[in-house]
Amino acid sequence: MRRLSMAFWWQKTLFTAANVAGLANGTYSLLTRRPQPQKSGTLRLHGLHEPVEIITDRYGVPHIYAQNEDDLYFSQGYIHAQERLWQMEFNRRIGAGRLCEILGPLAIEADRFGRRLGLHRAATAEVAHLSPHNQRVLTSYASGVNMFIENNQGKLGVEFIFLRFKPEPWKIADSIQWAKMIAWNLSGNWETEIIRAHLIASLGPERAAQLEAGYDPDHPLIIPSGIAYQGINLSLLEQYQQLKDLSGFKLMGGSNNWVVDGTMTSTGYPILCNDPHLGQAAPSIWFECHLQAGDIDVVGASFPGAPGVVIGHNQDIAWGVTNAVSDVQDLYIEKFNPENPRQYEFEGHWEDAQIIREEIKVKGQSEPIIEEVVITRHGPIINMPGTSLSAKPEKGTAEPPLALRWTGLEQCNIVTSTQKLNRATNWHEFLEAMRDWDVPPQNFVYADRAGNIGYIMAGAIPIRARGQALVPSPGWTGEYEWTGLIPFEELPQAFNPEQHFIATANNRVVDDNYPYYITHEWLNGYRAQRIAQLIHDIHAQKGELTPQDMATIQADQYALPAREIVPYLLQLEAKTPLERAAIEIMQTWDYVLSPESIAAAIYLTFLRKLERIVFSAWLGANEVLLDRYLGAGTTILAQQNGYASRSRPLLIRLLKKHDDTWFARSAIPNGPKSWSEALRAAFQAALGELSDKLGNNILHWQYGQIHRMTYGHPLGALKALAGYFNRGPFAIGGDADTVNMGAVMPNAPDTVIVVPSYRQIVNLADLTNSLSGHAPGQSGHPASKHYDDFINMWLNVRHHPMLFEKEAIAKNAEGTLKLQPG
């Protein structure tokens, strides 16, 4: 009921904010005739130094040819704004906690969290420390964005019309804030510290350790002295449950990348592949572009809001990234002075907290909401206002104040790294670019035209004085401080390995001999295992790998866990005709999670039921905690937490052990008392759910009917506008463990939220035969043909040519826009 009431509130708020009462009386028709982005002709723009040529190819990808670096990034900013200004504006408001100004009271809690977190404050502080070169790059980019805004006040996107506001000028801090916002979404282990603390409070440290798939269950979780976790609860997470659908901004830290050297390929040169897994939305989080000026000639995927190319290739090298899933966030429980709540204890002394007064302007309200942000030496207190600042809250009272320390609030040199990366010509220069990459830590794979391949985990990963910070630590003792960062030279890396290929998929990349702690929260290794298996198998069969083979791997939806789980389902005795039919279908299944598969629908529904039965035996009827443990995120900025996908290997280990004592102390009254009872209960519940959803004819139970994805726009939440802004739903295959991912929330299993957001296959033998693609399209304007023209290609894992040479670009030109100074 709360979800329904929130949906109604969201729609009502949008109606009020947008004043769209006349939508049905011609507004829709008017919007479809809005001016489209200009692709041809000549523009005279103040701020340019020399002429710039922009050729947009048939896929909507702009190729920007400038004569100097300043004009190049000015033009990229202009094009980003022309195609994605609404997206840029909305994202910077999310990061800065300024949604209330355009959406009204609906966004108050999101804005409060954003103000406390302080991405906007950290970004502004970093401006003063930029190198002269980075200052110039970001200034040029911002000038291009602002030139578009200035010249197109009457032709802005339809979202600005609906919400009746105009964008403010773009600032260089806005680009830095966007980089931090991406980093925040890929650095979510603060949530797992809270969840883990609640598990300890509910189960005790020994039993809680048994639920840690990535932690040695023989080692109990160490509780820092002086801490009682009964006061740590999920309220900080629960309060954002209602805001999940507010932005459509759904990121996750998944991805695949791999590279094979020339000894394994048909060309004799490396092939490099990448498909980062992020939440899909309209418009896409990525924008493909080609930048050329002086020694810069780079093509690939960029982020609207920031200069440069994040994933791609230049004339000499190619690279791809996956999230390194590193522990770069710690929560500290602070002791505040009961005599002076603006002071907190550290090493036996009271220190003054920094107090920042944030004013949140709310559309439709005359007075702003005041958020008083408290910042200690560890970072901002992220609890909700009104939390008691007592040092030792009693059980059942408000949770203690939690300060967040995160590398992203202290540094973010992605702009520097990206600039060097786009220019790098060899492994040495690539490493120098990686030396500046700090937040978020990422797994980079590398290949060059000389035939080399390589890998590095690049990023700022803290070294802790004591412990591994799996739970909130006492902030007052000084024993749990950060003492530095893992030295760059000692970060995991490889160059031309003996196995002739490198693959990463957010899995563990170091063994126990590695001298530094990175994390215990790696995602499971199924995708990495499957990629390596396919590379070996295809090479063994054919003797060589081709770019088309790489596309086949990217399309793979084989579920490795199913091979180990389904046999237990097949051991069940069929007691009804429906059960017999289901078991017969499962007996011939090939373990491929295709949208058309009936067996896939049965397997995933059965697996989900089994997970909830097995883990609720320990966690009880606390659905919120169970959802969190299974990976459900809660904040507006991230829909999955660090537990996502990590319970599946544990479930398989428990199934193989088949020890009925797991259920001996079940927290669920009348719940299963053995594995055989649990398996039968999950099977019956799965068939019952599928019958309710899809009917009694099992031949109609296709996976794609219960596993669908919509490219959702923030304004598409309004029913009257959904058809205009949203695209879908589409039947999707895969799950969180397949190479071609299709991940869902554990508490919303019918809605796919995370998929490969961008696909790239770079052929180092012939860069002009490289491939790429993303969805729904290049443009952020719903009336543009490039708003959704990539969807069918993406659904079928087809790519478009990654055009790079000017002759081929000219042959495939949609238009040529000339920018002149003036």
C-alpha cells in the first residue's frame, strides 16, 4: 500500500509541477514538433578560437574535429548539452540535493541525504586544487555547455517546459560532482556495514559470519570493543525505500571485460571487449563520441556532463573497465559531548565538529528547509536529523551518529586520468594515466597495436590501522583510522600473462597471499568463470578467436549456478500433473536463460523462493533485512548493495552439505525443518506463483513474460507521459550470473534493472572494424529518431561500426555542422 500511495503522490506532484492539464488537448502533438538537435549548417559561437567541424554519422555519433584542445572540449560540451541537457541538469540536481526546487516536497528526503553526503561541497572544494591544464579543459567544456544554453533559451528540451524552469549555467564543479556521483554508485559498502551490524545484533557474530559468502565462516566477525550493535538499525536505509523510482538513476557495480592476445586470434593481434553493467534508463547513461584535435584522436563512450572518453580506443591503445568492488568506505560511530552536542570525542579529547547550514528550497513553499550538516574528522554524519547524539544509546533508542569516510569525498582525479588515458600510446603511458585514477577503483584491461595486453586494478584503496572495517567502527579511539593508500606499484596488475588472455567480472582478483586488504565483498565468480570457459572452448574448437566470437560471448545467457541447483529440483517427486510437466521441462533444459525459455522461468522462480526460505530460517520474518541481505539497495542513488549476488555460492554450498541442522533453530514458525521440505516448499510456491501470473498452461510460461525491462524516464512515471518518454517493456533474458546480464531486485523480481549498458569490441588489427553499441539511443530528445533506434540492436546483441577513419565517417554522414568563431 505504501508503494501504491507513493506512486500516486509522485504522479500528483508531477501534475502540479508540470501544469500539464492540457496535455490531452494538443500538447502532445506540439511536443513532437519541438526543434531537433542541429546536425547541419553553420553556427557562429562566441568562445571558439578556430573553426570546428562536427560530422554526425548515421548512428547519431558525433565526430568532432577541432584544431586545438580548448575548442575540442568546448564543442563536446556544446554537443552534450544539445543532446542531453535535461539529463545533465537532472543528474547534477540529484548529486547536489536540489531536486525539490523543480519537483517539490516529493524529493525532500532525497535532497536531505544529498546535502548531508556533500558531493557538491567536495566538488567545489576540489576546483581550487585543479592543475592549470585541467582547469582549462573543464572551463572549455563548461563554456560549450553554457553557449548552447544561452543560444537556445526558446528551444530547450520538453522536460524544461513541463517543469517550467530553465537551467542555470554549467560550472566546472558540476563536472567534478558528476564524476563523484558515478563513484558513489560504484562504492556502496557503507550499506553492507549497516546490514552486517544488524545481522550481528540479530544472530550474534558467529552465526552472522556463516552468512558471509566471501568471508571465512570459521572466523567470527570481530566486533570492536566499546560497540553494541543493538542500536544500529536499518532506518537509515529504509527511509529511502519510497524514492527508488524517483530518478530512474539505477547504477550497479557490475561489468565484464576481457582481452585476448594475438596468439589466440584470427588476426594475430589482440581483441578487447567490455560491457559495463549499469541501470538502463531513457536517455542512456552513455553518449558515444569521437574527439580529434592535435595529439588527441579517441572514440568511445563518454558521460554527458564530463569531458573526454571514458571507455574506448585511440590510434594506439584500447581499454575497458569493470568495477573493482573495493572497500573504500567506512562508517564511524561518533561520541558527541552531552554538554555540547557540537563536539565529539577523539583520543580522549573533545574536538569541534564542522556545522554547515544547508538551505533546501522547495517548489511551492515560501520558506526553505534547513538541513544542519555535522562533519567530523571522519566525514559527514549521514543519519537523519533528530538522531540522538548520546554516546551510548540504550537498546531500542535512536541509532548512534554514523560518520562516513569515503575516498570520493577527499579526492577525485578522474579528469586528469581521462585526459592522459585518451592520449596514451603505450603501456607505460597507460600506467601513468592509471596512476591518477583514484575514485572509484576499477579493473582496467588494456591492449595496444604492438600486440601487448595488460591489466591493472587502479584506484585509491585505503590501508587501515586495525581490522578490515566490516562493521561500523568506534570513531573516538583513534585505533581504526586510515594510515594511507595501497601504493600504486603494488596494486594488482599483469602484462602479457602466460595464459594469453585476461578477464574480469567484479570477481576476486587476488589470493590470500596479497599483502593488502581490498575487500571481502567481491561479486561471485560465475560470469568470469563462464567468460574464461568460452574463450578456452571456442579457441579449442576453432584454433582462433574472431570479433564475432566475442559478440557471441557477450550474448551468452548460460547460467552456471543452474547446473548445480537444478539436480536438486529434479530429485523431487512429482505429485500433480503440473509438477510432472515442470520436471519434464527441466530435465531437457540447456541452462540458457533465454526470454523464450519455460525452464528459465521455473528455475529462477524456484531459486528465488528457495533463497528466501533458506535464509529466512535464520533471519526470520524481517522482510526488510532479508531483502537487504539478498542485495536490495535503498537509496535514490543506488538500487543494489554490496551483498548483491553473493548469497548464491553460499546457497549452493549449503545445498551440497545438505545439513538439516540449518533449519533446527528456524526463526519461521511452522517453516521447513529439512532441506527436502525446503526444496518441496520452494517448488510448490514457484509453480503457484507462475500459475497466478501466467495461467495454468505451462507452455505459456516464458521467462520473458516475468522478466522485463523498461527504459524509464523520470517524467515517464506519470501515466499520461509514459508513452512519450518511456520505451518498453521488453522481454529480457539472463540474470545476475550470466555474461549477458539481466539483474533484478530481490523484492521486485519481474523488473530488470541492470543490464550491459554499453558494449564494445575493439579489433587491434584493424581499428576501423571495431564495434560498439548502447541503448536506447544517442539522443535525449524523445521525438528524435536517435532516442530509441539502438534498442532492437541491443536486444539482439548486435553492434554498430565504431567509425574512426574520416573517409568512412563521411560516407555514413547524417549531417555536418560547422562551428565558427564569432
